[in-house]
Amino acid sequence: MTMSPTVAQWQLATEMRNLRGDRKLADVARAVKVNVSTVSRWETPGVEGVIPGPGSLERLLEYYELGPEAIQRFLNMRKEARSSGWWQSSGVAEDYGTYIGLEGAANRIRTYEPVLVPGLLQTEGYVRALFKGTMPSALPETVDAGVTVRLGRQEAWAASGARLWAIVSEATIRTTVGGPKVMAEQVRHLIRAAERPNVTLQVLPFEAGAHVALEIGNFTLLTLNELMVLVTVTDNTSLFWDDPGSVGRHEDVFERLLADAWRPTQTVDFLEGVARALEKE
């Protein structure tokens, strides 16, 4: 069974790190005749990682005393990691591409958005207005490419059937992106999305006050079988964490946000009111 190149690279790097065990990086590097930094980057999942060449990978696995079948499995994994994802021809930033690959392979997505409607739930009109507002000097073809990728993510999610649990702030809904007509369509789209069996949508109201995520910002927890990845965004750059400490802390934050947010039925009632008000403007 094939996997996305992003997930294959993540798994390859993680398994190489596990194989090294207690061995020192310097000893491994000396044995396979590469720099210490090279071995370190082989073991690094995500944007900062590097996929080893087939010869280097074989030497490494032979050093770890793996048999022919195990070596072939790693070589197949490497081949998948080197393949192209559907988004790679669109010129997206490398970190965004990593996110797209992980998101597309996830079976559970939990996200908190204090400012924007989550990308998987955005309408085309909202996306275009968002890009034009945040990138006023962008060429039309740049905006078109960004919209295509955003809609492609939504198609991949729909095909996967992954469970989405989204918490958005009331400010997200009150911010009229693209004008009343575009925002009304967006809010109606959220109401329809909330009816899907694989979607849970909750709004965090202003009355929640100084809630637990007030100084954290947006984050997403992606569950891919046994792998769980936390994604945060700093200066428009996605950062990825899979250590239990970071993931666990954000899981706790998400659970606390659930307690402060309106229940799904209350959320839909609120969205209905906002949509009607926008449609009157």
C-alpha cells in the first residue's frame, strides 16, 4: 500500500532514528562515511530533513545489520518519499507542502482557529477575498494557484473521510471577509458542514474571556494511525512537532477549549443568526 511522499519521509526518518538506538551520531557517520550533520538530517522528519540516496541508505542499513527483506522495505519507503505529491506542481512553500501531505493522510484532524475559518471549510469566495486582502500586490495567477491548492486540500479531505473537529473563535465569524454576501455564503457553508457525520464544529464565544489558548494562537493536531503531529504557525511558517510533550500539552488545551466553546447545536443556532443578519445587509 502506497503512502503520500510526506508521510513516507516522516516514517523513514523516524524509523532510521529508532534503528540508531543508543549509538552516537559520530560513530554512525564514521561507519557509513558521511558527515554527522548528514545522519542527523536523515533522521529529521519534515521540512528540515533530507532523504538519503539509495547507496547511502543501504550502507546504513547494512551497518545496522538488517536483512535483505528489511532493506528492501526501507528502499521502497525511500522511493515513495521521493515521489511527487499532487500539490508540488503548484509552487507551494515546502512547509505548506509538508502540511498538505500530512493532512491528506490523517484520519483525525483537530484544529483551533482564533482568526480564520479553517482551510478545509472555506468557500472559494472566502479564499479569494482572503488572499486578495492579505496579499494585495499578488498577481491574479498567484491568487488562482492558491485557491486551486486550497480547494484541492478540501477534495483530498472529502475523499479520505477523515474526522474533523474544529473550534473557531466568535471573532472569526464576526470578521466580514469579502463583504456581507461572501461572508453569508461562508457562514451558510459552515452550517451545512456541521451537518456532516465526520464534522464537529464549535464556536468559542467572546464571553469565554481569558481562555487557555488566548496566547497560543492557531494550532492543528493531525492523527495518522500511530503518528500524531502538532502543527503551529509562526510568521506564516508551519512548524511541526511530534514529541509527546508538545502534542500532549496541546491536546489538553484543545479539551479545555471544548469546555469553553458553545455546543454544536448552540453553534449552529449562532451561525444561523449571523447568516440571516449578513443576508439583510
